[in-house]
Amino acid sequence: MKNEQNNIENIGARIRVAREERSLSQLDLAKALGFQSATAVSLIESGERKVTAGILQNLSQALHRDIKYFLGEKEGAVIDVQVALRADKDLTKEDKDAILRFIELAKQKKNGK
């Protein structure tokens, strides 16, 4: 039972981190999940409320994180774009710079900037 409670608390802590990384309030996340108030998110983050598979899937979509992240497992491999660009000898420096600028623009759009 104690191990289960630790898992619930760890999931809650990961949810809080992912929510804060997206600059969302508990109320913002609650609305995205279809909850009436921020209390449900607060209870989940504190480990006082269990997370169903359906809520976990919705959290994954709302917070743009792999479900594995919330479960404490390693997420899918992330490709380091700059390493990939250095390895590609056929691209010019200008092409590589343009790709990096595009990535930065996409990040800014995603973060609402």
C-alpha cells in the first residue's frame, strides 16, 4: 500500500512539473481535463487523488508529454537536432541555420510567444 501511495505521489509531482513547464495554472489544466475546478488537479498533484488511465491519457495530450513520463519511465528517444545537423554533410551552413531558426519559431509558437 505504501509503495502504491509513493507511485501516486510521484505521478502527481511529475504532473505538477509538466504543468509548470507549460506555464499552466491548476485551473487551466482542470479546464483542459474537463474538471469544474482546480481542486481536482490540486488533489492529483498532491497524491490525494488517483489518476485513471483516461485522465492520464488526457494529461498526456494537454501537457504534451508521453504517458511514460508520468509513470516514471523513460520517454521516447529525443533526437538532438544540432547533432543531426552536424552529421549531415550535404546541408550548407545557411540551410542548417534556417532549420534552427524554424525550430525556434515553432517553439515560440508552441509556448504562445
